[in-house]
Amino acid sequence: MPQKQAKSAIVGPRQFQWQGSGWFGCVVGGSAWLVPMSAILALNGQPLLALVPLGCCLLGILFGIALWHNRDRVRPFRALIGMLMLFSITTPFAWFTVSTNASPDSLELLNWPQSIAITAMVAVICPTIAIWFCFLEYAHHGTSKRASQDA
């Protein structure tokens, strides 16, 4: 029986590289919080609204798996920024959809914050992380790992 050859991930030219634990930590960490939200909404009589966070969760996980599956063709930093851009859309979308459409009982069960600061933070957290990662990727010693190895 022929053995399946393991995929060889593209090596990024700078700081960020493909790593399973880091990648799936990002995917699960950015998506998992939507599952209890969806469950609470569904159990509290709002099953259609529960589909919004559940759909955002599934979209994030499927996109993350697709990028991981194509790690032999996609650079690690581009994949990470792509994941963060998806979260930059799905996180505020789920948050604002639930906050404006959930019943007061559901919001109470979700322990929904009333602070405008937290709502603003939801909108800027993923883009801020992406900007920080860009700084880490492109400002690291001013040279790439590959350039250092070639010298």
C-alpha cells in the first residue's frame, strides 16, 4: 500500500511560520466563544438568531482548515492575516447582530456588557492584532530569515 507523503508547508520569509498548535489555537480561539453564545440563544427561544454566531463560528473553522490544508501553497503570514481579517468581519457582525436582536432575557443570560467601550473593543481587536503582527513580521531586525541564511 503506497504511503501518503506529508505536506511540506511553505516556509515564510520572516518571523511567522506554519505551526499546528499556533494555527489551530488562533482558529479555535477566534471561533469557540461563538458556540456558547449560539447555544444560549437557541435554548432561550431564539434559534434563528443563534444561527448567526454559529454560522460565523463554522465559517472561521472551515476557513482555518482550508488554509491549513493549503499550507503547501499559502505563505504562513498571509494565512494568518487572512484569518484575522475574517475575524475582523465575523466578530463584530455576530456581536452587533446579537446585541441588537437578542431579547433582554437572552442578553441577561449571556451576561452581555452594557459598556460602549467593550463594544468598541470588539470592533477593533482583530484589526489591532493584525497591525501588531504586521509590525512583528516586517520590523524584525529589518531582514528576513532567508536573507540572513543566504549571507
